[in-house]
Amino acid sequence: MPRSTLLTRADEMLLVCILILDQDAFSTSIQQELHRRTRKKLTAGSLWVALDALSERGLVEKTQRSNPDRKGGRPRVYYAVTASGRLLLKKTRELDRKLWKNVSDELLA
């Protein structure tokens, strides 16, 4: 399968966090949501690389917005999951359901 038709687990986790955060999805909030949900820590640099890769694949779109309550610095970059990203998330979730169907806890013991 071509790479654009598959999500890695990391891609999936980031896209879910961006979906949950909705209008508040910028690097710091994504990093915090990821840690809250998975207890995984991701450096800012690694996060930006991953977000850029998702953007290049057309799975997220980036927009810059300045915040009048925030003094100085550059405008924040906000992220939103595209229609293609949502479709791949749905396909990934369905694949997980099929994969785990009929797998009992006893098999994992």
C-alpha cells in the first residue's frame, strides 16, 4: 500500500489530538493533549517535524493566527485535520476493529 493510505500509530495519535482540540490545536496544546491521553512525551522539535510531515501529506492544514492577548513573538500556527485526514482516521479505526475482533483477554495473557 502507498504510504499515503496508511497511518502510523504516531500519525493517528497526533490527528486524534488535533481533532479533539478543534480550534485550539497549536503545538503546545497538541503536545499537552498527547501527554494527557497517552503519557508519551514528545519534544517540540519532533512534534513540528511530525506536523510538517502530516501537512505535506495533506492530512492537516496549517493557519497562522495572531493572538491580541499575547504580547510579542510570532503568530501561532494552528492545525486542523483535513477531509483526507479524517477519512484515513476512519479507515484506521475500522482496520483496528477488524484486527482485534474476536481477540480475547485470555489470548493476551
